[in-house]
Amino acid sequence: MPLESRKLPEDHQLRSLNQEVAPMALFSEKTAEKELNEQSDKVHQADLKTLLDRQKAIEEKVRDSGRLNRFSTDIKLMFSLIRDYWYGHYRAIPWKSIAAVAGALLYVLNPLDLIPDLIFGFGLVDDAGVVALCLKLVESDLHRYAAWKELRESDPGQPAKS
């Protein structure tokens, strides 16, 4: 299925994001929020292009990780959003949401984050927590984007900008 036709998971899957974060004794939701805020505050417009250039590396890391693999569809949607924002096709979203998505993806890319990825069994716990929290924070923006994208794909005559 092409990246552009991926949809956000069902609501019951999004509601379970809290369950993904809750059992992580070493990495609390509060810590995830702190890390996400720090990362998203550093994001600038030019970082979006760098992030898109590194998409394959991030998706490989997600695919090869048990903890992150459950977010693979979400991460593809996040990249699609970043791409449409970067190229000016979709702008009906606050910069803070774009920065949060980019910050979460950049956090996943960084192997030496709060819990280094090299620590067997624990290294990707923080990455999963940051992604889960990001999805929780931007859920409504992602739903709107997915609906816009689906409408645009079903009606190619629709104008590119939203």
C-alpha cells in the first residue's frame, strides 16, 4: 500500500497509547513529555527536509524494533504529514503540532537519547514513549490530516492546499 494511502489507526488503537506508556517503569509519561517538548522546541523549518531525507533509516529502526514496530503505520502517516507540510500541500495544522511530530521522529533517530538504544531490552522504551505521547498530543491534527488526505486522493481535482 503506498504511503499516501495509509490511514490513522482506529480510535481504539489510539486510546491504547496510554497503556503503552503506563507500564514503562523506567520512563514515565512526564519524562516523555519533557523529552518531546525539548526536542520539538529545537525543530526549525529546515529540519523537516533533513528528517524527510532520513525517513528510510527511521522506518528501518522502527521495523526492526518490537516496541516501536506497533507504531509503524503511525510513523508513516507522520512522515506523510511532514512531507505534505514541507511541500506546502497541507498547512491546516499548527506549527507546534508539526514540531512535535518532527521532534518525536528526530528523537527516534537519535541512538544516544535519554536511554541509549544500545541497552538491550530497554533502549527503545523511551523512543516508544515519546512516539506514543506525540500521537496522543496531536491525535486530532492527525485525524484531520488523514481525512484531508483521503478526500484529496478520492477527488484528484481537489486543490492541493488546505
